[in-house]
Amino acid sequence: MPHAPLPGTALPLRVPRALGALLGLLLLGACVTTPAVPAAAPARVERLAAACNGCHGPGGRGSEAMPSLRARSPEWIATRLETWRSSATPDGRDHVMVRFARALSAEDVAELAEHYGRSGLNVPADTLGEGP
């Protein structure tokens, strides 16, 4: 039985079904032949930096309320983190940075300092904010 043409075209209805079937086969073939590769987990320093960026802004750029971590030397960042780590008070009413810094290992401090020290190139001076 002949199929009626699609409205506005001279193509029979069978063409869209054939095209759908072809696309379905192509997609099925892609799924079958492409092995699933899990995404690599972010490096530990990237996960730690993401926590820092929660307050210090994207890429540690800082804001009016928070100082920038970029354009600081790795030595400055490491010194600040070590100062925060060692400034715990007996009553536990510490600055939030003390609690974050105490959770870092010496290796974490070094990696974060290097991470933000590297990322600080070409940062406009007006985005630095005040240091703690």
C-alpha cells in the first residue's frame, strides 16, 4: 500500500522511520563499541583548593570580604597556613581558618601554596584584596 507524502514534501512517510531506525542503530553501535572510561578523580590539591575557593572565590581570586590567594608567593601562602595551624586557642573559639588549616597536613600546605603560587600570574593588582 503506498504511503502518502508528508505535508509540504514529496517524501513518503517511510523515510522518517527509516532515518530513525538508522540513527538508532548508529547510537546502539556507539554504545556497544565504546568502552566506558571513568573520569579521573581530581587530584587532592584540586579538591582542597575547591574548599578554599568556596570562601576565597573562583580560582582563589578573592573578593571585598576575602583576600585573594592568587598572586601571592608560595612562601607567603605556606607561612599564613602554618600560622593559622599553630594559632589554636584552648577554648576552641578559633577563627574559621584555624579549623581549616589544622585539618591540613604539611604536604597539603606545600601543595596548596604551590597551587595558588602558580595560578597567580597575570592577576590584576586590584583583585588582590587585603591579606589576613
